[in-house]
Amino acid sequence: MIIEFKTSEQDFLDFQLFTASQSDRIKRKMINGWIFLTLILGIISACFYFKYNIIMAVYFGIAAIVSGLFYPMYFRWRYKKHYKTYIKENYSNRFEKTEYIEIKDEAIFMKDSTGEATLNISEIDKVDETEKHFFIKIKAGTYLIIPKYKIQNPDEVRDKFESLGFTVNKITNIKWK
């Protein structure tokens, strides 16, 4: 099976947001920041209330409520902005370059503007499928990104990996859009 496609900046961003959404460390960081900021603002509000400075108590109380409601959205926006900058700095020379991938029974042959590589099937750790991509995790820790919306028949790719003995993890609960 031969696949030909071009990766875009959005594909790299989707990959970064996918890995962030799957990371327990980043989830803990968001929850800890959310709790810490909301709690600190609430404590400051209480301190002002007990010192009879009602205006400042109301101000920090409202800030605590706003933080409690909107911190997750702010956190996701901040990480997305960070990843966009990171991708532009590090991957801009890979945008819109044609990539070829040939999936065989024993290996995956890859070719792009930087060169060619062969990956043994035994080196694939897992295959994740999202709404728009296949993310193939290699045991060395890197990923292969295949944009489903840029290939002719994504069902064939899924079937090929399943025929090679891999479970294709369908992941639809990405909370980073």
C-alpha cells in the first residue's frame, strides 16, 4: 500500500495538541494551576473581607470565580499558542512537502524531501486514529503523522494496520480544540 500526502502546519499542531491531551503530566499541570489560582484568589478575597475592605474582597472574589470558570480555556489557548510558535520555529521547512509512505508486511518505507527511511513493523508501538489523522507511535518515542483527510482511502490504512496485528485506537475525546 502506497500513500502520498503533504503535511501542513495544522497537521503538526493537531499532533502536538493530541499528545498534550493524552499526557497525564499536562493534565495535572492544568488542574494544579486551576486549583492554585482559584484558591489563592479566594483566600485573598477572604482576607480583604475580614479586614472590612469589601470592594477589594468583591474584586478578588469575582476574579476567583472567573478563574474557576475560565482557567481551563485559558490554559488550552496558552498551550496552543506555544505549540504554534514552536512548530513555526522547528518544522516550517517540512510544510507542504510531499511525503510517500509504503506499508508492507514487514516494514514501512518512508520518503520525503529530507531522505528515505525504512521502519520495521516490529518497531511500531501503537496506532492511534483521531478524526483527521493516524498517529503511529514508534518505540523510539517518535511519531509518524498521516493526515486522513489528505489520503484517498483512510479505511484501507486502518485495515492494513489491523491486518498487521495492531489495534487501531480510535480516540475521539480530544479536548484541546
